[in-house]
Amino acid sequence: MTLPEAELAHYRPAVGIMLLNRDGCVFVGRRIDMPAGLAAWQMPQGGIDPGETPAQAALRELREEVGTDRAVILGETSGWHHYDLPPEIAGRMWKGRFRGQRQKWFAMRFTGGDRNIDLATEHPEFDAWEWVAPERLPDMIVPFKRALYHEVLAELRPFWAPPA
């Protein structure tokens, strides 16, 4: 769903990364900042810094969150996807400046081996990771991002689904 021009300022510009291994599985990380007993898994994502293109931001976020630069961009979403934060989270995220994120998503092929993934980055965001079948992603994500994940999976399907 496209945001009206007047709404764009309320959504943080960001990127998302669907990192695919050679078997067509997707990297997911378990967020480190979740309350005890609540596991939230997600694909890497993050904000776009001033002066950065979305592709540059995606490659930087991959290094910062997954600890690797061993990937090539296969493709990207044609437009931007967005999600709204629940009200109880929106006030404390990004100092309450945004109601959610609008994201450009990138499909990337991981060219390294599992040993090239290192979550012990300068500012860790994940405490565990695994490769999962893309179809499992919506069930692993927090509910407020589920619709976005369905949209991204549908649009990036040519990069992860086996040929019909």
C-alpha cells in the first residue's frame, strides 16, 4: 500500500534485507531487546542515513546487524512498504518522531558460509540466528509487521521461490 505524500514525514525511511542462502532459505535474527519470554525474529532492517542510497544503507545494515559483507544484491522492491508501530511502542521508538517505517526491501544472495556471520557487532541487535524457509517468516515476526512481510514475500518471490 502506497503512503500519501502528506504522510511520508511520519514514517522513518529505512531498508529491509531478505538474505538468501544457496538453498533458498532466509536469514532471521532473534531481537536482543525483547522482554524475557517473548522471542521476536526478523530479517535485518534499519534506517537510511543522510546522503545514503537505499542500496548503500542495505549493505551497511547487513554489516552492522549480521556482521558480514558477503552478499550480492539480486533485486529490490519496486516501491516502498510501510508498517505502523503499536501506540504503546511508538512513543518510545525514535523519540516518538515516527509512527512507523517505510522500507525499500532488497533480496540478496549470501555468498559466504555460516562462519562469515558474526552477531557480535559493535551494537548487537540479534542474539541468535537461523536459516528458515521463506513461508515461515510471517509466523515468526511480531504481529504488527505481518502484513508487511506478506507483501515483501509476494514481491520478492521470484528471488526465493523455485521455478514453477
